[in-house]
Amino acid sequence: MHLKDLRFRSKTELKAACQVPLETLKKVAMRSDRSTYLTKILAEGEKSLRKGDQESAYRHFMTYIEIVSYIQRSENDKKYLTSMFGSTAMETISVLEKLDEELVARYEEKILKETQTNEKNAKSQLHESNGEILPSSETTAPKPEKKIKDGQKSIGPQVLSQLMKDALLLVDVRPSEEFNHSHVVHDSIINIPPSILKQSKTANQIEKVLAEPFKSLWAQRRKFKYIILIDEYSSEDGFLPESPLDVALQAINNWDPNTKYENKAVFLNGGYAEWMNSYPFRTTNPNVQFPSHDISLLSLEDIRYPNMFDEPKPVVVPKPTPIIPDRAKKPITNDSMNHVPNISVLKTPSNVPTSEDVSKPLDDRVMNQGDENTGNSTKFAEPEEPITKTVEESLTPNIDVNLKINGDPEPSKSNINMNGDIAESQIIFHRLKPDGYSEIMPSHSGMKRSLSMPKINQLSEEGAGAAPIPTIDRSSKPQSQRNTDNYKIRDLRDSDPVHGKVTPGLTGLKNLRNTCYMNSILQCLSNTQPLNQFFHATKDFKKNHESKTEGTIAEEFRTVIIKLWAGEYKSFACKNLKNRIGHYRNTFSGYDQQDSHEFLTILIDWLHEDLKGPPQQSFLAGASEESGERAWGEFKKNNHSPIQELFYGQQRSVVTCTKCHERSITFEPFSNLSLPLPSGTDVCTLKDCLDLYVQAETILGWECPKCKTSRNAVKKLDITRLPPILVIHFKRFTSDGWCRKQQTYVDFPVNQTLDMSNFLFGIEHRNVHFSLYAVSNHYGTMDSGHYTAYCKTAKTLKWYKFDDQEVCEISPDSVKTAAAYIVFYSKLDLDNT
């Protein structure tokens, strides 16, 4: 492969070009389509790599890592983030380390060639000037680039990783228990806990109170080329005076007059948390939960760098003049006395509908209200523009920041959104046009419209022509005779139910605009009988109020399950559950289409945390470490919940150094298996996917604990324990240079038994035979599509298609399609029927 010429003179210049402003990091982290956005950045990096443009590839990969690291620091939800970004981030870091080495060598070669060229020119000029060297030809060999510049206060994890090859002393100033629990893997590392730094302010005082082996290393500090300090989180924009980190820095740089250092001590920007995000495999224990931490965003707010993420300012759309009703003549009632809203005559509150709003269909008004809990609202007039180009090149020339990962397609129009309606950013634009929608709404559609969505082509410019919303007096509606002692249904108005007797379990879910991903997963989980039975049988289940969501997700999920099986609703909307999830995860706060697998992963995790009990007493004496029995016992001890009992299994990861054959073995729990699809084929079997999943693969830049340096290694995954409910996700969305969806038809057992015995490693074989009961389907492409669910209900033992609010029976032969995205299996002796 031909490598493109270097545009930068050194890695320092390249690193400077990779910096992403903090303001931009925040914007990207808040994007509802950030997973797709990050995938496209990786794809552009891979494309640059294939073209031989190593610098461009490096910039894209570094940008990806910076964004993921920021998301991990700010959201503090390690399990979710690891499941969404973990393996991809690790692979990206490995590629970056390889690129780093190659680029450094190329920069050195470039400087050497320039030096040789200058020397050759100098000799030529010397010859031409009869022995006199002209002033213009004076050349000096460039000094080697300093890895830490004068005046630099901190370094990032990438630089620290490179410095480990030099004479480096690491000083960890975290509490001893935190250091002993997990720290950076390095031969020369010292722990100076805050308790020492409170009393000892100089380097000599510290040396007197340190214990071995740290005391000997500290005494030899002058022999090290670099000294790097590490605390939990500190960064240059959030550095605290008189903190343990500040005291240690002062002791080395200012209060050690008899010691001459080659370089001043600096600290690791972002602390140990940042190192864990970047290099978890270079720690003694990667399974560390950091407490929440407020990152200071003050000092970098006004700094602007050239970057590829800037978005235009929102387009301000004039609001219609609000109609202020004269309420002077309205009689005061007891109900109106209970709540008197503070309404300004100068501005219509966002929650008070205008005359235009009242004329719109109900679902259109819902969109403008946004998330009641977070205060977010959907802004139709905030289009995003393509990434800005630099002078030299467009850093991400083909990234379309408006791309959504999934949605309901309109085959011939890019501005038709995922449920067959006009994209939100286009709605305002076309409403302002006198011709309405006629020019962009085709008379035919490749996807059936969701019944919960308004028909766009019936809306005129001012909303005229829309059917008026009837006022129905429900006070005379007979009350249901169903016994409601066993459950509580709250605020039916928020769920907008359509009443009617149906077979329990055959209730549809309304589409709130692009929420088919949520509806599909909820129907699959609703037909997970052990989970269903738990929420029906437990009236006042014990909630874990110490969880992030304080038990609210489990409570709202239970309400949805109860209503789905009440047999009293043809359909309803899951507004409360969606609002609560959006409150805790901004990705789901709006009404853009999302990935159903991401939604499933976060929902299962939060249900587990909401229902998790206190640590259990367990006796692990004699438990085998090699088989993972001890690791599983420790996990269950601290994570006991009904969700863990049903959905969680265990897998083993073995990384082997190709040089010295040193092995690193770790055991990890999982709630679903994400299986790759074979490339280059249109048809495969589930067995093919499983074979590919457990197949060994080569990884680059693994830090071998025995070789003490980066080595190539072989990584292999083994499934050591399967859960009673086995959820399998097919990784259809790829970033192999082209962001695309694999439409491979996967042949998986529907009426036959799934036998997993050949894919289990070890002695635990209790859950090996499974039966299919649900499938979450995705139709369309990566740009647009639609989700449905096929479920076998326990009430009728028949298969049904759940397409938002529409429910119909299907043949078992129709269950297996190329649209299968997530399949749900239950073990045979489990009561799922």
C-alpha cells in the first residue's frame, strides 16, 4: 500500500490538530444519534487507512477515543458504556498505538532526510563559494522532540503510554485502599496517600514517612527521566489548589532543592479514571466503579479550536402570535381554585397550546411538548450541516451528521423520516411554503404508515382541514369490573389508551413518533413469561432506591406489563416509561429513531439495578478460579436480582502473548450475546455466527505483563455459563469503511430446539437447550427503517406480529426472516409458555 506524504512535521503538531474542544465534546455526547455518529467517524478513519493516509486515520481514531472517553467520564455508567463502546474502543486504541509507532518513525525519517538535504545543500554552497560557508546555508541538526515541553503541566494517557518505555516514575496520590484495589501496571510506581501529604509538604519529609518498597523508589527519584503524578480525576481545567496532587507536585518541583531533575513533574490529565477509560488492560483490576464526579467546564469554554463538529446556530422560526383569551367573564370553580397557573400576557408558556396547536392532530402536539421530566423539547428548526473542511482537506468528507441509525423509510426521499413522515427539520420549512406538502409527499409508500402518526399530506399550511378533536364526556363510562387490587394503573391520560376487550397479551403500543424500537423490545420482554410473572405476582416489590434510577424504571415497566396483559386496551402509549428513561439517558429523551439493541441493553441493566438486593452472604471456599466459578460467585453475591437470575450469563476472555505465550484470563458477565455475521455471504446459520464469535482473533499493541512492552496477542472468547433467558443480537450494522446494514438471512431454530452444548466451555451445563419465543425485527437500511416484534404468547401458544398498535396472528413459518435483529430464547424446562 502506498503511503500518502506527511503533512505534519511531528507527532506534536498532529496531536494538536486532533484536539476536540470541550464544548464540542458536550454537544456530541448529547446527540441522540451519537452511536451512529461515532460509527461514521470510525468508518472515515478506516477509509483513510486503506488509502494510506495515516495522519487522517489517526485524527479520526483519536477523535473517536476522545468522545468516548468524555462520555464515559460524564455519564458514569460503566456497564452500559462498556457494552456499547468497550470492544470497539479497545480495538481502536490498539490501532492507534500501532499508528503512533509508525508515524513517529516516519516523522523521524522525514526530519533525517531534511537534515541530510540541508547538509548536502550546505556542502554544495561551500564548494561554490571557494571554501567560505555562506550565512544562508548554515544548518544545525534538529534537536530531538521533547515528549514533555517546558511549562507543560499535564499529559494524556496516550503520552503516558509512550513514556513507559523510558525511565519513568509513577506517583499515585490516591488513598491506599483505592491504590491496592486497582492501579497502573508499571514496575516503578509509588503510592503516597493523602494522609501522608497532609503532614508532609517537602520531598524529604515524604521520604521519611514512606514505607518500603515505596521508600527506596522515592529515594531514587532523581534517576528517573520523567515523574508523572496520578490522582482520581484532576484535569487542567479542574485543578484544585492544596489537593493531594497539588501538594505532591509542589514537593517535587518547588520543595526539593537538593535534587536536580531532568524534567519537572507533571500529572496525568483526567487522572486514573481517564487511564481506566483508555487502557483498562494496563491496570491491575479493570473492574472498578468510580463514584460520580462533576467535571469543571469553566476554563475551556471560550477556547476555540479548528474542529469538525461545529453546528450552525438554530434557525429561529417566528412563532404565531398567541391568542390571549379573556378569562374575566369565566366563572371561578372549585377546580380552578386548586391550581392557578402563572401565565404571562407577554409570552405563551410552552405547555399552553396555541390556537394552531389545537388544530393539529394530537400526536403532532405531543412532539412539541418534548420530555416533561427533563424540560427538553423537540426543536424542528435546528438542522445540522456537514462537517466543516480544513484548508488541507475535509477531515470527514463523507460524514452526514443527519444520519439516523434506524427509522421507517420512504424509499425515494431522503427527507422522509423513519415512520413515513417528513423529517422534523423539514416540517417547519414546508409549512412555511404556500404549496404545502404536495410536492414532496409521494402517492405511494414502501412502508405501511403507523396508525398513531398524523397523515402529513392532510395538513395544510396552518393546519386547516385537520379533523377537530372531539370532546368526549367519559364520566358516564361504566367502570371496569376487573379486580384492580393486584395492580395500579396511573394517569391513563398520559398513556392515551384505546379501550376495548382483547385477549390478554395482544395489546398494541402506540408509536409516539419513531418509538417503534421501544415498542418492539417491550413486546418481546412482555412475552418473557418468568419476567411477566414476577411483575404480576409481586404487588409491592422491593425497589433499590440507591440505584441511579431510584426504582422508577422498574415501577414504570411494571405498569406497562400489567396494562399489556389486562385485556382491556386495544392499544396505549408508553409515555411515562419513555419519559423516565429519557430523563436518565438523554439519548432516548427526544423522538429520533434509536437502536433497539442499545435500548434493550440499558433497560435490562436499569431493571437489574432497580431490583437488586443487598450483598448476600456466600461461601466461596473451594470455588474454582480457572472455571470462573469464583468470579461468578462474587458477581452473584453483589448483584442478586430477578433480572440477574434470568438474563445474566458469563464468558471468559483469554489473551495470549504471541512472543512469550503469557496468558491473561478474565471472566465477564453478559446480559445478551452480540454475534458477528459472516462476511461475503447472503445466508448463514446461527451456528456460523456462534463459531465466529468464539473464534480466536489477533489484536495489536497488547501490553504483555511478562514482556513489559506492547506485543501482538491472540484473544479468544469462551461462553462459560448461559442464562435461562438467552438473548442473541445479530451485529447487522457495520463500519468496515461503509456504514451499512448487513441484510444476511440467518437461519435460526424456530420450532426446533437450540442446542448450545457445543458452545459451552467448562463444567456448567445446566442451561443448554432453548426454545424461541420472540424476535425483534428491523426492516430497512442504516439510514432508515422500522422495528416490529414476533412473539409467541403464553395465553394462546400462537405467534403474533406486533407492529406498533397493530397486532395480528402469523404462521410459525413467517417468523424467520432476514429482518431478524434480536432473538429471544428460553431454556426448555423454564415456564415461558
